[in-house]
Amino acid sequence: MTGNATLQGVYVNVPVADWSLFKELVRKFGWQAETRDELLDRFVGSRPTEPKLSDEEIMDEVKAVRYAK
């Protein structure tokens, strides 16, 4: 795959029995493929473990906006 290629994301349902064959085809073309679970795991792993605001700080902000006069 070249660096200047425009990518198009697609969703393909592949029978479990054919997944290894499909991954081999993907590898040969230089494409990328991942299962829904792999995508979800990658997303969850990319999220911060500590929120920037506490629950109390969020509620203070909501109350300030909601009840401001």
C-alpha cells in the first residue's frame, strides 16, 4: 500500500471458516483487516484511564449552567 493512497473503510461479513483465507488475501494485497472485537479492543485501549474531570466537577458545571440566572 502506498503512502498517498486514499483509503475506503468497508464492512464485510466473512464466514468464520473463511476468515484465515480472507486475512491471507488482505495481507497479500497490503490491506488492513480486523474483527469487530479487535476494533473495539483497540478503541477501548486508546481511551484515557483517568477522566480529566471528577463526577463532582461535572455536576458542578451542569448545575452552574442549569441554575445560572
